[in-house]
Amino acid sequence: MKKTKALVASLLAFLLTPALLSSCFLAKKELVMATGGASGTYYPLGTAIAGIWNEGMGDVDVKVLTTGASVENIRLLDKGEVQAAIVQNDVLDYAWNGTDLFEGGKIEGIQAIGTLYPEVVQVAASTESGITDVRGLRGKRVSVGDSGSGVELNAKQILEGYGLSFGDIEMRNLSFKESADAIRGGMLDACFVTAGVPNAALQELASSSGIVLVPVSGAEAKAVCTGYPFYTKTVIPGGTYRGTDADVQALSVKATLVVSGSLSEDTVYRMTKALFEHLGELGEAHPKGRDLSAPSAISGVTIYFHPGAIKYYRECGAM
């Protein structure tokens, strides 16, 4: 009998060891986070965020997926193939309302944790073009990004603010690198680039041929922000590109961290809390992580916040 009791006690002690409890009874919740291409910003920043969640929460195992970025990420969330993603807030707005890139098909099962950093709509012109104002684009050869892209819509909306349309310019649909090469070769007068600053293609162009950064400001910028509330006003600091010494007013959309609305309030609360309690680590892992703060994260969001995120923002006084 004594041997039996001792055996039972030993077995119970083994079953109740922390390691076994962790593996058998506290299995980690697997989540997938959609980001962007491996050479862009979304993927390395998303990898850093996933690392913070995995380390700081303990009960989740977040995998990072490379994707074609915003539009694809929203569709993956809608299908339930991923549970978190980074997307541009303007593309998110189109999906939520079923407009533009998502014409006729609202996607409402997505909720926000918050915005991460600004993606600036940069209007760059050649030094020979004489363009110093958005209205100066009239009649000029202007690239507005790839056809059907978010950049093309940014260009359309900003031109609207100045009383212009695509019919007023010689429109080209070129990638950022193609636009820079065309300006350098004298085949293009200006381009729209929506990206974090500095942008590599514009850096190279500024160093080799020079550029003029065209401001978006004043009543026109206010009109764009009123019509499209996902925009925020920003400044491209002087010295960002070679030869551009003065600050330039601009508008930006924001890279935004979103999750599936099916995730529990507790899970998303702890995701949000872990993220903001480890901003130092995020900034060390990627420079764009230094742009994040709780007050800035609630700016530029035009869809519902997840209840878990709201709980954290109210707790810390940001909302």
C-alpha cells in the first residue's frame, strides 16, 4: 500500500510540473500575421511585433507571413486565413465602406489595434520641370503609381483638392523605381510616391539628378482631409533628400495594425498592452517602431477599434 501511495504521489508530482502543464494544458494559441514583401517595411516591422507578442504574452505563437501587402492582407483576414495584419488605413477605409479598390463588397470583420507610422504621399518633380505647386502639374507628364494601386487613388484625391483631375495631366502608371528612372531620363516631369520617408527610389534620384518636393498644404490640404478623413497632415523634414533643405508640408496615410474581430477581448487587450509596454524593443528592432505611441495610434483610424484595444487605451488614458 505504501508503495502504491508513493507511486501515485510521484505520478501526480510529475503531472503537475510546470513544463508538463504548459505543454498539455496551456497549449499556445497559433496566430498568423500578414505583412508585406520581404524587402519592404511591413515584413521586418511585423516580425518585430510578433516577437514582442510571443515573448511578452507567453501563450501565443505568432507566425509572420510575407504577402502583397494591404489589399491581399485584408482579403486574407476576411477569409480567416490570418488573424492579424498590417495595412494602409486608406485601403482599410475602402474595404470597410466597399468603395474604390473594394467597390461593391464591404469587408467588416476587421477591427483596429491602431496606426503604426505615417506613409507620406510625396509629390516629387524634376528640377527642370519648373513645378513648385500641385497646380503646376497641369499638362505635365506625371506618374501616379501602378494602375489600380492605393498610390493612384492618393494622387486622384490630392489632385481633386486642387481642382484637378487625371484628365488635366499626362498620366503615367509607373512603379517608384520606374518613375525615378523616367524623371532622370527626361521622360517624366513628376511622380507621386506613397511610402515611409526617406524612400529609396527618391533618395537615389535626388542624389543623381536632384528633385523638388511639391508641398500639399493650406486650404487644399484641409479640403482633402475633410473629404477623406484617413489622411493626416505631416512634414517631410528638411534634409530628408539631398538638396531639399527646407521642411515640406505633406499629407500621409498610416500603416495600421488590424486584427480579426473574432479574436477575444482579452487576447487583443494583452496584444495591445504587450506592444506598448515594449516600444523600446520595437524601436531597436526597426526605426519605424520609434514613430509609435498610444496617443498617435488612435489617429487616422476610420473603422471600429477592437474592444480589447479600447480597453487598453482607456486604461492608459489615450482614449
